[in-house]
Amino acid sequence: MIIAIPVDENNEKTLTCISYGRAPYYLIFDTDSEKVEYVQNTAAESAGGAGIKAAQILVNNKVNILLTERCGQNAADVLIAGKIKIYKALHVQAMTNLKAFLKGELEELRDIHPGYHGHKD
């Protein structure tokens, strides 16, 4: 299984980024190899549609699970179409969210917001 978490920095002490589509990086964790890598989010500076473009980055990286604090509807539609399940992360270190997910302590994200269309956050 491949798990992605939007993060502020590309190191193990980084916080989970509050913005999924505009996160500077994604922590990518492979449960089989237990390898952690950081992928730059090239969609972060997009004028619009960052969440949708970021979803494509995750699909291209064969992600199965996204741990995020929030997600817009358009991005969620692309993620779900790409067979990526979305779970509610907390605003703590990304590795803390990863460990909580692996223990079965995180719930699926049900509160999908309409999006910020044209606004950076």
C-alpha cells in the first residue's frame, strides 16, 4: 500500500500541511518496503485547480491512501476516481499521522468542502 501525506517540509519532523492541494511536498510511504520519500508538489503554485493537479501527482505515484486535514470536492472526485481513499489527518507531525493510520486510529474524511476556487490558503 502507498500512503501520501501533504507536508510543509521534506523531512521526518515536518508537520502535516493544512492545505492538501497547495502543500509544498507529499510524504510518500510504501508499507511493503517501509520506504519514505518526498515528492515535490508542482501544482502548489498553480493559479487554479491545484487540488485536481495534485491529485494527478498522487495517482501517478500509485498512491492508495491520502491522509489530509481537508480536501475540496473537485480534488476529492479525482482522488476517488483514481481509487485513492481519503482519511482525516490531524495537524501534527506527518509521521504521527502515519503511525495513527497504520494502527487504525484515523477515520475516512467525510467532510469534503466545496473548495476554495481561485483563493490561495
